[in-house]
Amino acid sequence: MKSCRRGGGEVIIGLRGRRVDGGFHAKDIANLPIALPLTATCVLAGASTMESGRPQAVLKPEQCAQVWNKAVPSGDSLAAANAQPFVANFQQADTDQDGKLSKSEFEAGCGKGLIKFTEH
């Protein structure tokens, strides 16, 4: 990189001759048709990851109990194999890493937004 002064301010020129100070350079127009679709694709891909690991809304205790009763009719524990419809991120919710969620881990997960509220 090199820098030069133009009109009283300093402009930093990157390795490919582009301004890196936040300014707009004419060469950037050539990349616009490529950059916009890629940006849109990244945004849409990020939106679809909500179900696969990102925290959801924090559940109220009655909502948490409703989901627990639906997910674990026996009331014992929720195995990883059965958790996908109910848990956004099983690894984060399974704090003792034993491969199943106890009721206390499940309730803690509700408070962290790791449990999905499903009304059906």
C-alpha cells in the first residue's frame, strides 16, 4: 500500500490501485455486477441458519413447559436424536455434553433462546 495527499487529505491506495480509505474508485464499478448477487446470496444464506444453531426468542416458563411436555412425554430426558424439532443448538444446550438434555438443561436453554417454541 502507498499513500498520497490529494486536496489536503490523505488517500491510501491498496495493492491493486484501489482506494482503501472508504472512498469510491471507478474500478469498483466493474465488480458491482458480481458483488451484488454474492452479497444477496450471503444475506439469504445467513437468514436460513436461524433453525440450525442461532438463538431463537427466549421462552416464557409456560412456553418452555409446553415444549418440554411435547418433546419428552416420559419427562425423563431429551436425546440428541429426538431434539432437532425442538432445540436450535443442541451442543450449546447440552452443558454437560452427555448427549441428552435434562429438564434443567432444557429450561436453561429456554432462557438462552436455544429452544424453539412449536405450538402444534
